[in-house]
Amino acid sequence: MACYLYILRSEIQEKYYYGSSDDPDRRLPHHNGENKGFTQRYRPWNIVYRHKFATRKEAEAAERLVKGWKSKKMTRLLIEGIINLEDYM
């Protein structure tokens, strides 16, 4: 089953959330809803990037990679299409 790496950006502060899901659009209301955790503090969120993978395992590996960058600059470059995720995998 296909799965996506997705990146959310907070509307109130330059904060990013990285996740993987088979349906990022279905997950977005959860992040903007009553859940507790990181996304609660910076609502509302918008999906600013998504990349489709053939398997959940691949999407989760990409999520770990992007989280490991720990760089807003790299995240912005990815979102803007200046860098390509496959070049880093």
C-alpha cells in the first residue's frame, strides 16, 4: 500500500511537523484538533509537502531522514523543490 511522507507548517510560527501516513489529508484534522502533543501548541497546521512511496517502510525511512536533518533551511529547500529527497536516500 502506498504511503506518504508529509510535512506540516504552523500558520502562527515557523515550526514544521514531519509524519508518514497513507492519507495525509485524513491526518490533518487530527493535528489541528484536540490531540495532545507537539502539534497542539502551534495550531493551525497546513500540509506544505508530500511525497508518495510504494510502502510504509520507505515513507518512515524518509521521515527519519528528514527529521535527522534538524534544519529548517533544508526543510524549506525540500518544500520549494530546490532539493530532491531521492538524492539523499
